[in-house]
Amino acid sequence: MSLWLRIVMNIALAGSILFLPWWFTVLLATVHIFMFQAYEIIVWGFVADTLYGTPIPAYYNIEFLFTLLFVVLIILAIPLKRSLIFY
Amino acid sequence: MKMNFHPQNKSSKRVLIKRIIIFVSLALVLATFNVTHFNPFSGLFNYIAEPFWKGRQAVLAFGVDVSIFFRSNKSLAGENKILSRRIVELERAALMEGGLFKENEELKALLGRDTVQHTILAAVLTRPFLSPYGTFMVDVGRDSGISIGDRVVVDGTFVVGAINKVFQKTAQVKLFSAPGEKINVALVPSNLLVVAEGRGGSNFKVTLPRGIAVSEGDALVIPDINIQILGIVEKISITPASSFQIIYFKSPINMAYVKWVQVIHAL
């Protein structure tokens, strides 16, 4: 059951990257990382950056914003999940 | 005897070191792609995504066709009346503008300037709100002859961006209003050349000395033989302490609703 749910979440992430606003993708990735030990969101972040990324002066010409954001999310989620009573 | 060594400490240390190595390697790979502006996966991912984007367009078009059956006759008749009135107004405006435009072209031709542009019609596959980068995809690519730097306009007059990346059948357009992007524009009617800075979401700003006369409603155009409007002045911000004024202007084009663009290909 949880494997199927994880697959569904990955498909939803892929669909969000292709069709939905970027903030929804980030929200979905956040939910995904808290539901599972989902390191694959880094791959999805890389996919999003490869499709849409370009150097933007306001973002210090970094083309991999999604990837970096999702890495930070994972780093923050690991200790947070340990301290949350829910887990 | 006190046990200082616990087997679990060694394995969790190993896991941590492994993770650090993976993250650092990933960072190095991304940094290389970023600095060289070369990503070997971009063509592949675009090739995979393209059918989904085109499929979405087809589904939306079908949805619009089907939705017509669910609208009442009364609402359709009302909308028809409003649109017919609007068409008459626009036809009148177009006649006048057409005459002025023709006169403009004839004068340019008399002075020996060729104003013919090679434009390629392109469908918009994605919207800029899919990412924070201010980019969108169009369905023309290398096989249509477009190249990096070609300008992208809407309705032939309103310039929105330029081709940023080209793939075989698609291309990425970067909006001039992407945050921090700078572009040289001319302020109409004074024809003053200024630098506009993108603020995202079709918004721009220009910083000028206070003495320069600017009004709301003035246009900013790309300095070119053909008229290409970038935006219209919406607000002028002047603070007493500053010797500068900040002009906020916005493109009249909302990219969320645009279906077709023209790519002006430099010959």
C-alpha cells in the first residue's frame, strides 16, 4: 500500500512539474518528503530545472533552484521527522 | 568495563559520510552544468515532456468545445451581443490604425528601409508560472529554423521575450520581465533610451533622474525599425529625499492567456 502511494506521489509530482504552478510542486514535494524518505524528489527537482531553468540575475544566475531547494528540504526534514511525535 | 565503542555509531557515521559524499558530488555536477550552461539531459527531458504538453493543449481545446453545449441560449445570446458591439468598435479603430500604419510603412520604404520581418507562428506549450524562472516553451525549434536570441512577440506588436534555448522541435523563451533581466528600451514620446529591469510577472522598473518628464500611460518600446511595445507606464514613484524617480511599467500581455506567439527570426 505504501509503495503504491509512493508511486502515486511520484506521478503526481511529475504531473505537477509539467502542468501546475511551481509553488504547488514545492508543496507536493514537501508533503512527499514528510510521508516517505523520498530522496527521489532531488531527481524531480533536477528534471524541473532542466526543463525550465535558465540563469536569472535575481537568483545569482543559479539554474538549479528546484534541486537546491529540494536538497535543503531533505536536510531539514531528517532531523524534524525525528523530533516530531507523529513519527 | 565502560563501552565507548558502539557498533551503531560506526554504521551511522558511515551513512552520514556517504550522504555527504553524495551531496557534494551532486553539488559539483550541478555547478559544472551551471557554469558551462550545458546540460546533457535537457534535450532528452524536452523530448519526453513535449507529447504531454501537446496532449494538454488538445484536451483543453476539446474541453472548450464541449463546454459550449452546457451554456444556456440566453447567456450565449447576451455574450454575442456584447462581442458584436466590441467588434464594430475595434473595426473602426483598426481602420484608423491601419491607415496610419500603412503611411508609416510607405514613409520607411521611401527612405530606403526594409521593414519586412521573417516571423514564425508558434504555439505556447507551457506557461511562465510553471517555474520561478520566467520562461515558457513554444512548439517550434531547430527544424523551423529559429535560433537563440530571436525575439518573441504577441499580436505582432507586443514583445515579450527572446529565444533562450533551442531543441529539435521546441524552444525555451525567456521573458524580458524575468527578475533582474535588463533590456534597453526607448521611452515614448520623448525617445529617451533607458535600461528597464524585469521584476517578474510582466512587470518592469526603470530608474530615471527626477527632472525627466514621464506620465502614466507612456509606452516603452524596443528601439527597432518596427514598433515593438514592451510595456505601458503604470506608476511613477518619487520620494522627496531621492534625486531619482522609479517608473513602474507593465506589459499589457498576460502570458497566462496567450496561446500563440510569433518568433521574429533574424535573417
